[in-house]
Amino acid sequence: MTAPEKVSGPASYFPSIEKKYGHPIQHWLDLVEQRKTMKHMEIVNWLKTEHQMGHGHANAIVAYGLAQR
């Protein structure tokens, strides 16, 4: 039996984001997708301003969301 693969990169923040902000990651990824005409840092700043999200958490969500396109 092998150990589960350790999550790295932006997705490593997901458990703490869900716990801290009370929404599943898909909620945040949907918000990022709705702002697809905005630049990376514009979306990060929007999450920080509108949802009082910390910079690291906002950046992780946006980086992951944009990479999935």
C-alpha cells in the first residue's frame, strides 16, 4: 500500500480556504471564471476587497482557476 500523493501548489491551500471562508473551492473557482476578462491581480484584489480574503488564499484560487482554463 502506498501513501497518498501530497498535494502541492495552489491546491495545497484549498482545505484551509474552505475552512476559513466557509465555501467549497468550486464556489471560488466559479467566481474567478465569471471574471475571465480581468487580469490575475485584478481578480486577486477583487477577492481581497469584496470577500476579505487574504492575499495568499486569493492568489492560490486565481492561479489555480486560470490554469484550469
